[in-house]
Amino acid sequence: MADSKASLGPLETDILRYIGDHHPISVSEVAEHVAETTGYARTTVLTVMVRLLRKGFLTRKTVDGVHRYSPKVPNQELLQSLVKDFVATTLGGSMSPFVAFLAEGGPISEDDLKRLKRLVREMERKGGR
């Protein structure tokens, strides 16, 4: 994956997730979406995408004279890595505050609740690691 020490800002994360859902994609296509949702200019999007490329989160290929960007890892893997880093750095490695947030943070969909229960059962089978 990308440099695990490289942190991602909110705009970088949003752009990376969008690319993950729509790749391969050009700067113009990403910039159009970002302009509609956040108001950032194309030049800002280009700067962020180049930064993500340098950090190792994106790959770039030229197709018919246009740079097309793709993520190095699927969104699910990216999100798992971001959560792991958040727990390690912000929560000091403890999952308790994260679980407390899930329990007290408001409504959770039935699908998400089923998925969480399934994950807990898998963790119990593996010995809680």
C-alpha cells in the first residue's frame, strides 16, 4: 500500500474515495465532481491528486493523451487502513472509545448492525485478536 506514515487530509480522503468508486478517472472528471460538492477549483484538485500520486495512494496511466488515475488499493482496504491508523494514533491502540462511539453515536442501519455482529463472532472465534 501507500506510505503508511503519510497522513491524509479530509479533501485528500474525499478525492481518494471518489477515485476509488469511479476509476480510472481523469483530473477533469474528479474536478467536476469536487466543484459541484465542495466548490474547490480544478487547480486544487490537480494539486491534491498529484500529492496522492506522490504519497503512493494513486497510480496514473495515459490513455489517448489523458492521464487516468486509479487507487493503488480498493476503498475497503483504504478505509480499514485509515481506521487502523486512527485507532493506533488517536486512540492509543484502544478499541473501547471506538466501540463506545458506535454504541452511543446514534442510529445504525440494520445491515451495519448485522455486519458488526458477524465481525464480533469472527473475532471471538479467532480468540479476540
